[in-house]
Amino acid sequence: MSDKSSLLEARGIGKAFLGITALDAVDFTLERGEIHALLGENGAGKSTLIKILTGVYSRDHGTMRLEGAEVTPASVAEAQSLGIGTVYQEVNLLENLTVAENLFLGRQPRRFGLIDRGEMRRRSKALLQRYGLDIDVDALLSSYSVAVRQIVAIARAVDLSGKVLVLDEPTASLDAHEVEMLFSVLRRLREQGLGIIIITHFLNQVYAVADRVTVLRNGRLVGTRKLAELPRLELISMMLGRELQHITREHQAQEETVASTTEAPIRFSGYGKRGSVAPFDLDIRPGEVVGVAGLLGSGRTETAFLLFGIDRADSGTATVDNRQVAISSPEAAIANGFGFCPEERKADGIIGDFSVADNIALAVQARQGWAKPISSREKAALAESFLKSLDIRPADPNRQMKFLSGGNQQKAILARWLATEPRLLILDEPTRGIDIGAHAEILKMVEKLCADGMSLVVISSELEELTAIAHRVIVLSDRKHIAELKGEQVTADNIMQAIAAPARTEAA
Amino acid sequence: MIHTRNLPFVTTLGIFVIAYALCVLQFPNMLSTRVIGNLLTDNAFLGIAAVGMTFVILSGGIDLSIGSVIAFTSVFVAVLVGSLGVHPLVAFAAVLVISTLFGSLMGAMIRYLGIPPFVVTLAGMFLARGAAYLISTESVPISHEMIDAIQGFYFRFPGGGRLTALAMLMLLVFIVGAFIAGRTRFGANVYAIGGSQQSAELMGVPVGSTTVGIYALSGFLSGLAGIAYTLYTSSGYSLATVGVELDAIAAVVIGGTLLTGGVGLVAGTFIGILIQGLIQTYIVFDGTLSSWWTKIVIGILLFVFIVLQRGIIWYSNRRLAEGRLKEI
């Protein structure tokens, strides 16, 4: 390469959606012949950054240089022609077309204006052979495994662009052998001088394949480091945004009162589901907040899905008040007095077109059964009381849910479950994407509910949040419950140590 | 080995061959070039329209305006030629331009206003039918030496059958249609959009111009079908060809094209047309059956094919899942 400039250099990239900052002055540099991992929890801004680099979004601030020349790709096609190709996790190719058709869609070799299928077949074969793939290119893409499709997608992207390759969670649905196959392809491309950006949340894979890592958090750059010089624990602390330091808990007196001497009325033992979460034991006592910590993809949400019956456990038992129960569906979970606020508020939690009152009444209605509708007067009374007690704004029960802010939507979902007077409430990332004021209010509410004797399971990637409210913290890694921290042990430091622990055994 | 992709087409072909063989067993006369020639001529306008419909359905859309556009075209041509004395070629050119523009407009609304094809083409259906009534509510006879010449032109098969100009036009449309679908970038883009519009867009397919092109093509072929219909009946009538779009959809689906888009062949639609024609011919030969039996048999066939398509999707998904399990 003649010039000394980096392959891709982004400076001070900023982006806001509807006034909410998604990326704030992020720098990112990609060298030739480098595999660069991009890490961060959900909402950290990874995908926003990638979408800006690949022309899906336009940036509000900052500059972007490709081989020293300033570029502003306005579309995926333009980024592609500049040399930046992307492979998305799922939606990347067309399953109804053949492998060859996918490789050459939009640039089929032609003779006399008609597509030359023979030539297309030959070129496809030659192209894939460079990736060590010898397959029937005239077979439908859907007849091949995800790994093969992934490689076909990479082959197309590299053939089209040839400078920068962006991989968005390429390994999410691959097994270990397929991951290795994919990585050997990536290493070969690195040798050819390509710059590769890989988004993943599997730390082992980051260490296995990447040269450098850039960590984002809450839309800001945490840092870019060489992986060879970066201990795993430090990487985790970068991701979770917590300096390594010993902090003392503020409300230790409190958890002493929740002495573990009392018999737990809600018990899960050997509870698990193959391919989702390894079997775990969990006792939940009244007035107790159980925190669930772990990195993205460690099985946090899957644990919640199991507890609430969204996924069916294939091993273990659940006991409520010494009575064995089958939590085979959310309905059964509700019947046992459970409630669940999901992480994906917009997709799983709210019904945007329904009014606030209807949304609040939903779970009560579900518990009563559809045969006994709640009268509109009851519904109004219910909504009225919660709008007041949770301070949901605007205090208009007839407002459509989608017009509320994130924090108020979250409160309305809480209200929905509180209306059923649950004994166990599971909160998955209750404070994600809401402003600081509402954040504090929700945490305060959690403490109050627990003081009233309710049990809570809180899943969060905010360690400070967990250490502030949880009496116990379950730590997850690689879809296993690997540690349980109690009382004084509940510190951000200990949680990170626990998450990093498996790496040490691997390294040894 | 047959790829699962072509399974519906092969099934259709099999059904046609078996059905034809059964018909011939009962009425040996059905195996004559005369019957085949008539079958092609009688279904020429439907076949031409069905080619356009094939592209629309392959892209995951639907075009309900076809029957109305055919009626509009036939009335428009009949009035221009029959009442106003315009030369047929000028009239043909004029309606083809109008119907193509009409189709492009619908395509543009579907793409750029994000309105579902069902709604847009439903509106197009009423609009074209209304415009046909506006021109004339009565049947307009048409007579011109050129039209007579076209109607009188045919090749004679051995055995007395006639390959008429209309039948040749339809065959030509099918051949060109098959080339466009299978051997041009436009055709590949149609399949891509039908597979997944989002993925196609991410892969750089010009979804906008392709969508407009698909409905323009369907509009053009509806206009051409209208001309064929005018030549076939020597008249234009605004009440004619009600529901022809549904016959065309039936031919496309029986021909093995997935209603969800992305999978299918123009050749399959040809077989679909032949099967419909075969049923009609059988009813004529039998002489005692009500012609409504055509609809009943088509209905049954449609059910069979939709179930078959579901079955194929279910089967290939299961196989995929099993393959994945094995890998794990």
C-alpha cells in the first residue's frame, strides 16, 4: 500500500434519533489486514456506528475517511462500491435463489443481453473455491446450513467491495466447528489485506480471532485496545463501565434482615432448557431482590423466559409454597402470581395503539379469563390509581401508549403487573433507554415493592444498579449460572471477577 | 434429482399429462391438432394476461385490475376503430401506451406510497371498469380489413388444426416472458424481491424501478390481452371479462408459482392455462355437464395446489431444522 493512512478512519461520529443521542463523538480506526472487534452491550451504539459506516444511516457529526479520502456513503450500494461490504446476521441473502444467483445478483455476467448461466456457474464455483467451499452452486441457498450461507454472503460482500468487510454477529447461530470454519476464512481474508470489523458478544471468539477491540458504551467510545495486551477482566470492566475498585455497599443492614434462614416459598431446582440455559437452582424469598448479571448473550433473558414460562423448561422442577407447579406458559406463571416486564419494551411489552388504561388492565384481564371482561369503570379506576401512585405522565388514561416516553411506558408496564398483585416480579433491563429521572424513580419503586414483601428478580447490565438494589446476585456466563454472590460479596468488582473467571480456566 | 423449487411445476405437468390422457381415453378425438389449436386460440387473451400476473405474483404482489383493463382496452379499440375509423395499428399502439402507463402508475403508488398491491390494484380495477363504461355501455362491433386479415391468418397443422395468429401471439408472449424471467437481470430482481424485499434492497436490487417495471409489464400485457380479446370477439364490450384476473391468478398458482412470491416459472403458468382449457374442452366434449364444472374443478385444483405449496414449505423447513440439529 502506497499511502500511510489507515484503511478506514472515523472521527467524532455523532448521531441522534429524535433528539436522543445514540452516538456521541466516537472515533474508530480500522487498519489494513486487521480483524477489529466492536463490543458493547445492547444500546451501546454498535449497530448505529456500523450503519453509519455502511451507509444505512447518515451521520450528524464527524468525518469518515477511506484510504485517506473523505467519504460519505449515502446508501448501502454506495458504500459497497466504495469498498465497504456488510454481512448481516440473518437478513443477508435470498433463500429462494440459488447460490450462484445470490453471488451474482445485480451483476450477472451477460451475453447478448441475456444472463449467461454457464459463466455465472463457473465464476461462482471459482469464487467459492477460494473459500474452501466446493458445493453445487445451482442448488437453492436454503438447502445449505447457516455456516455455508454465511460464507457465501462473505464471498459476495468481499467480491463486491474488497476493502472493508463488516460482520454483524456472524456467529450467533453457528456451532463451534462452523465458527472455526468461519474464522479460518476471516484469517485468510486478513492476510489478503482486508480490514474486517466483527460485532459479537462472545468474548472467547473475540480473543480467538480479533487483533484489536473497540468498546462502546451508552453511545460513547470507551476505548480501542490491542487484545494481546488486554486482560479479559479489564475488557469486561470496559464493557460494563465500572472501574476496578472495591466499593462498600450502602445498605448492608437491610439485607441482613432478609436472613436466608426463612424457607423460600418459590424454588426452582435443576431448572433448565437445552440450548438455552443450563440447569440452575434458584430460591426466591419474599422481600428479596435477586439480581441477574452477565454479559449480553450469557443467558440472562433466557433465564427470565424460563422463569416466566415463555420458554418451557426441559429439566428440573418449580415449587411454589411447597407445591410442585408446572410453569409451561406465561398464563400458568401469572396464575402462580408471577409477573414479567420484558427487555424489548416496544416489541414484547406494550401495545402501542391501545390506551394506557387498556395496557394496564391487560394482565388483570388475562388472569380473570376472557369470559369475564373488566368493566370500563373498574378499568378507569385501576388506571387512575396507578397513574397517580406511579406518577405516570401525562396522567391521561386514554392516551395511546405509543405516545408516552420510554420511562412512562416502563412505569405503565410495571403498573400492569402491579395491578395483578404479584408475589414475584421479573424485570428484564427495567431502566434501559429511559432518562435518569425515571431511572431513579423505578429503582426507588423496586425498593419499595420489596419492602412491601414482594419478591423481585432484576436483570441488568448496569452493575451499579444491581449492587444498589439486589440482596443477592446470580452471575451468568455462557448460558450457565456460574456464581451466586450474597450480602457483602455483592460488589461490581466481584461480579466482574465472576464473569471473567471461566477465561482463566480456559487460558490455563 | 428434482430440486424442491421445481416440484410444484413438475406436479402441475404431471397432473396435466394424466388428465389429458384420461380425457383421451374417454374421448379419443380430444387427441387432435384441431382441439389443441382451438384450446390455444380460446385461451390466448387469458394466457397473455397470465404472463403479466406471473411476474406480479413472483414479486410477491397481486394485480386485480387485469380483467377491467382488458374490457377497457377492447371497448377503447372498438370505439376508435369501429366508430371513429382510426387505423387499428394506431388504436393498438394507443391502448398499449395507456395500459402500460396505467400499470406503471399503480406500481409507483405501491412502491413510493407504500400502499399494499391489493388495495392499489383494486382501485385500478374499479377505475378501468368505470372508464370502459364511460366510453360505451353497449357492445361495439368492429370491422376492418386488417382485423379481418389477422383473424383469418393461421398455419394449418397436419390433422386439420389451426395455429391462429392469436395463439401464436400468446406463445410468443410466453416465450419472451420466460426469457425475461429466467435470463435477464430484471427477471432475477423480480425473484429477489419476491424472496425478501428487505434482503433484495440490502443486496442492491433497484426495488423501486423493478416494482414499477413489474406492474408496467402487467399493464402492457393486460392491454395486449385486451387487443387479443377484441380480435377474438370482433367487438368491444365494457361488461366483458369480469373476473378474468382471478382466472389468471388461478392459472399462475396451478402453474406452481408460490402466492407468497419468489418461486415459480412462466412455463408453469402456460401449463396452468392448458389445464383450464382442458377442463373446458372436456365439458364441451361431454355435452351434458354444466360449464360451471370448470369453476368447481379449478376450485378443487387450487385447493390442492395451495395445500401442496404449504406442504413443500413445511417439509423443507423441517428438513432444514433436522439438518441444523444434526450439525449441533
